[in-house]
Amino acid sequence: SDRPELAIPSCSEMNVANNGLVLLRGARVTGISGPTLTVTMAWGGTDFIWTVHTLYNTKYFAPNGEKGSLAGIAVGDVITVSGGLSGNGAQLAVEAVFVRE
């Protein structure tokens, strides 16, 4: 067909609860360095860049809901991250409990 592909808008959500629980839905992976991911979320004209620290007990899920792994994540993937706010506040950072492709 000569019709252009229609981009389906992704659902994006960024939430930090009073207790420090972080939920990032629709975050694009822009970098991977060992166990640390860099993800970006665009809201209007602003990019929010988060550092995601994965730990020995971080649980990964593939798009189909099956068990995944850090090795299954690549730059350009859109993921969901849940975990605790971390760092000193100078850089947005989360210690990941769950990562889902």
C-alpha cells in the first residue's frame, strides 16, 4: 500500500508519590552503561532525563509478560520502570524494582 504508516501515540506517565515511589511509563531508553539505563521522557518542550539504577534484585519483564533480562533491553526501546527515588536530587534517578519492555 502507498499509505504512510500512522504512528500510534504511546502512553506516557511520570509519577513520584509522596513516599518516593516512582513510576515511569513510556520512557525511551537513550543509553545503557553496565547495569545503569538512561531514559528520556518528553513532556511538551521539556525532556526529563532519568538515570535508572538496576540492582541484583530488579525484576525484568518482556513485552509479552514473560520473564526478561537487562540484556533484552536496547537503546530505543520504550519501557516502564517502577522503583524508589534515589540520589541527591541534582539528577532524576530511580532504583528499579521492576522494568518492563
